[in-house]
Amino acid sequence: MKESDPIFSDDADLLVNQLIQEYANDLKRIAFLYINDHSECEDIVQEVYISCFQNLSKFRNESNYKTWLTRITINKCKDHQRRWSIKNLIYKPLNKLMKKESSTEEQFFHSQNSKEILAEISLLPHKFKEVLILYYFNEMTMLEISDILQINHNTVKSRLLRGKAELLKSLEGGAFDESL
């Protein structure tokens, strides 16, 4: 490769360094929510930035950098899980989980043992868990989630509602509906 290629340009170096400073904590949090291992998360985020650096010239500006990096992070986490067959576990202070919910639901969630809730979330089907993580833990909009997961906005909304319903049902002593 030549010095003039985007990979070796000073502009690319500067941009990747700016992206690292701006999004590193968010990407580590996303990785941790998927992997639940700090050292593995650090490795995944490093892989994300290597991938970003190598593919910066392919970025098409169809989304913003945060969305692009989040998508790469999720893909790297999924690759990691496939390689190591690690079960998804979630860790995050509970007080943000249902911040947008009605007071009755909020009171219910806050009255539950946080470990119990985290354990129940980890048991949710992947399609619900993924949307709940991005919406509540990473505070992304449904449109951002739709872009990242490459699914329809209404599908995001549906999975969010069904995921919350399944979580409530399991916390109240019911079982998951595996057909969802």
C-alpha cells in the first residue's frame, strides 16, 4: 500500500483517534453487555478500532460514525460468542433500565432484586435482549436501533414491547413464551 492510501494518511489517523476518544466508553459498555468480561471487552474494542482503521475508506456516510462503530462492535461480539460459546450476561445499574416506563412498572422493577432482573434479562431470547440492551442501557432511539440491527423500525418497537412483556412475565413467576 502507498503512503497516500487512506489507511496511512494522517487524516485517517486523526479521525480514528478522535473516534476512539469520543466513543470508546460507549463501545466498551456495549461489548460488556454482550460479553460480560472486561478484558475480552477491551480486546473487542481494539478489534473494532482496527476494523475501523482498515475500513475507513469504505465508510459510505449512510449513517453516523457512532452507528457504524456500534454495528461493528455488535458484530465483533457476536463473532466472539460464536467462537467461544459464551452466554450473554448483562451488568448495568438497574435504575436506568425502565426509566421511560410508567410509575407502576417502574416501581415494580425497582422493587425487584437487581440480580434477579439481570438474570432474567440474560435468559430472554436474543432478539429481545438485543433491543432492550440498546434502548435502555445505551439510550438509543428506536430509529438508531433499526439502523444498527438493520431491521424495520416497527420490528424494533414490537421486540421492545414483547421483550418487556416477557421480562415482566418471568419476574412475576411465569415462563418465557419460546414461540416469540
